[in-house]
Amino acid sequence: MYERLPHGPHKLERKQVSRHQRLRVHGAMIEAAAEYGYQATTVRHVIELAGVSRRSFYEQFANKEACFLATFDLIAGGAVQRMTRAYAAAAGGLEERMRAALNEFAEVACANRKAAALVLLEAHAAGPAAERRLRHAMAVCERMLARSFMGSPQAGALPAPVVTAIAGGLHGAMSDRVRERAMAGSGELAEEMLRWTLAFQGAGAEGLAERLAARVARRPRDAPGARTGRQGPRAQGGDARERLLANVLRLAVFDDYWRLTEAQIADEAGVPLEVFVELFAGKGDCFLAALDALGEQLRAIAADPGLRGSDWPWAVRRALAELMRFLAEHPLYAQTIARAAFLAGPEAVARNLGLARDLAALLIAGAPGAAPSRLTVEGLAGAIWHTIRCQVAAERIQLLPALSDYLAYVALAPCIGAEASAQVVSADSGD
């Protein structure tokens, strides 16, 4: 793929040779991750694509993960710098600055989809260190958003959980476009993201942070069973299929999914291996079935009858409250959709992100006026999933119910405006 250095004597210094090889390896990691996914990528894939020796690779990187992280830093660092410079250089207020930053974001992603996929998608599958880097990059964007809203006379300071959700929504929308290769022109995509982001500004948001924070302070600090740890309860009840589905999720969360075996899953569930083989084609089939079953539970919880009636804004708030309460009471499920599903292969990732979109579409399908745009659905899906991921990473799953009203604001504002949304989520719900 990449032009090799000439054989034999040449005038390049050792540092130049090393830099040339390193850049080729970075490019090869981008290509390999796009072709195979991070988990299935091997050092052999990378060195063959880069045209370097195994020895040269290990002189530069300790292992595959170190190579991935260095490549991530190169891509994400450059993109964040471009966005930050564009934001700072733009003349005008919130809209002009955000337009400049989002134009850079969309242009970078559209110009190199594979590099964008490594940062936006594969980082979730590359382990805790990569996830921390992604959260750090997103935190830079969150600070940019927070400063923008705070400095705007039309907006005012937004609560931190809302800003985090907005950043997650932008990440989710771009991730969907990158994964599905549905990259429109960068300018058009940036304008869509800008319109969605600006929907959260307005006088109605003023004081929202204080009102919701006061309510959060009155909530119990823990939901039953919400504490996280390195041990998960072994599922015993139900028939053989139910036990297998429950235990494959537990093992995928607390162990290395790629090292799991069908025998281990069967043994943990107390089910004979021959029964496992009769029910599932393999561990991947079993995990996907468990993820589908979880998805059906979440869809059923979110299906508030009021979502199709005049009670719609309040139904959105109720449904999100029930979803967050359920995940807080079942931390294994929160960990599955936040982390384990991203480690279980491309099909699991597709179904997991599809579940997020289904829930978002279900919540806002009944909004008054025109049907919600694709980006509105993608933004809400990304906001919900990113909020869950942040709480899982911080081991604060028990706080998810306290964040439901912030998510309700993110769901409602693009549909009915910031002021009406703030009134709905600020009202006493009686719980």
C-alpha cells in the first residue's frame, strides 16, 4: 500500500527512516482496523500493509494496542486542533463559532472516513485506554460547547449533563454516517449538526441547571443492585436458554469476550454443552441473541402509550426515567450496551447502535409537527448511549435515574423548543 524506502545505500538519516516507517505503520493500522475491526486486526496485518519488518514494528511499538493508541492520538489530536483553531478564529457569536468548528469536524471525517472510523468507532473496541482517550477528546469538545452556550446572550449556561449529552449526540450522529458510509457533503452535514446543537439555546434554559440539580440532590444516591464490581452474579433461574443468555452477558462484561468458549458459557450456566450446541451456532450467536433479548426489554420499557398522544412531552420524560431506572437496577445491562457489545464484533456493534436509534425514534416519533430528521434521531441516540457510557466508565451507574430529566430536555428541545422543554423537565413529576 505504501511506498517503501529504496533498498541499499540512501541519504536518509536514521531518524528520517524511523519517521517514514512509523507513518506507514499508522496508515496501515487505519486500513487494517477498517478492514478487519480492531479486535480481529493482528500485528501481521499491519506490517504486511505497511511493508515493514516485524522487528521494525516492535522497535516503534510495544504491541498492537500501543500502535492503535499512537494512531488514535495522531488522528484525534489533529482533528481537535483544527476544530479548536477554527472555533477561536471565527468572528461572531455562538452560531458562527460553532459553525466553524463543526465544519472542521465534518470535513475531517468526510475527507478520511477510515481514519474517522478508527477514532469514532474502533476506539470503543480497543480497551479502556482507548476509551479514556476518546472521552478526553470529547471532553475538549464539551468545554468548547459549554463556553459557547455560556457566552451567548440567547443561550446561557447549560447543565453539564446536557452539554455531555449534546457532545455524545454529535459523536453518535457522525459515527452513524461513518459506519454506514452515508457521508454527505461536509458543509451540508455540518449545517445539520449546527441546527440540532442550536436547538438547545434559549431563555427557557436559564436556571435549568439549578432546578434540576436541586431535584437530583433530593434523590436517593443508590438504586438496588447498582454498585459495580469485578464480579457479576451467576444467573441460575429460568430455563436453559435463559440461563445461557444471562451468563453470556455476564461473562462478556467481566471477562475477555474473545477468549470465551462455548464450554465456559455452558458450564457457568449449568447447562450441558450439547444443549448449548442445539440452541446456538456458537458464542457469537448466543451473545447476539442475548443482546436482542435485552433490546426487546428496553423497547418495551420505552413504549409509553402517551408517546403517540397529546401527552407526548410528559411521556418522553416518563419513558426515559423508566429506562434509566431499569439500567441502574440492572448494571450488567448498562455495562453490556456501554462496553461489552463493542467488543463482540461488528454485528454486535451494529445491533447495539441500532437499538439506540430504535429507542430514540420510538421516543420522538410522536413529536408535534414534521417528522423528526435523521440527525435528530441519531443525535438523541448518541446522547443517551454516551451518557450511559460515561456513568459506566465512572462506576456511577446508580446515578443514571438522576440524569433522566437532562436526557428528556435533549429529546424535547429540538422538537418543541428550549423554553417548552425546560418547563416540562422542571415541573415536579411527583416521584
